[in-house]
Amino acid sequence: MPARAPGSAWAWHRLDDAWAARIVAESGVLPGELVLDIGAGKGALTAPLVAAGARVIAIELHPGRAAYLRHRFAGAGVSVIEADAGESLLLPHRPFRVVANPPYGISSKLLRTLTARGSRLVRADLVLQKAFVRGFTATGRWRAEPGISLPRNAFQPRPQVDSCVLVLTPA
């Protein structure tokens, strides 16, 4: 399914497979860990997460991409949930991690959800707009640090903004 134009309801910037593998490697995901891939697209991050031995829940809003994920990862133990992560994200009741390239438009709302009281989040590695990451200040029990920077050509189509990984861990 082709990406729609930036700014449209279904705008999507597919993450390059090599960059996805690097993000997963730098996240330090261990075999058996429960990991949410929020905004999973067609599985650029899901595939290296599975290869690392993670138990993956891939969350994707677009029905066509969710169906693609179900087909691509059939038999791989990946749970695919078709949901709007900005509106109705239900978090696991056990410790979990997040390694994701979510839609930039839900960054603030997503981080509020992930860090809400009672969250069992252990660590999040989120590909976000670089300006957002620079301006984000974790409070309370969370520590936020910028991770690797991604060039615009790490995505197709290329976004109009710079991106980097936000690493969020308990303080």
C-alpha cells in the first residue's frame, strides 16, 4: 500500500530496514521480553524485534497494513492489534518495552499514556521528531535522553523534519 502525502489522514513514512535493525540493536531488547511496536506499518521494526526473540504486539491503525502484518508474521507469535494508539492504547498489565516509530502527531499523547501512573513500562525507544525530543522533559519517575539521529533518507517518503530516537527509562 503506498504512503499517502504528508499531512493527509494516513500519512506514513516507512522506516528503512537497515535503520530499523540498528534501532532494535541499540535498544538492547532481550529474548522473551514483551515489546510494543506502535505504528508498526509493514513491520520494519517488528521483523528485527522478532529476530531478537521478543514477544511483539504490533499496533497499527491502517486496516490494510494491519492485515499485511498479520499475513507477514503469521506463525511468528506476533499479536497484531488494529487500533488508534493516540486514542485507545491499552497497555499490558505486566512489564513491557516499546520500540516504535509512531506517528509524530501523537507524540505528546503517547508519552502521557506510556508514563501514566500504573504503567509497567520498563523502557521505550521511540523514533520521534528531533525538535520534539530536544524539547521533551521527563518528570517524576522518568528519565529521557536522545538516542541515535536518523537522516531523512532513513524514511520513504522523506519527512520534512529531522528525527531521532527518544530513550525513556525509569529514573
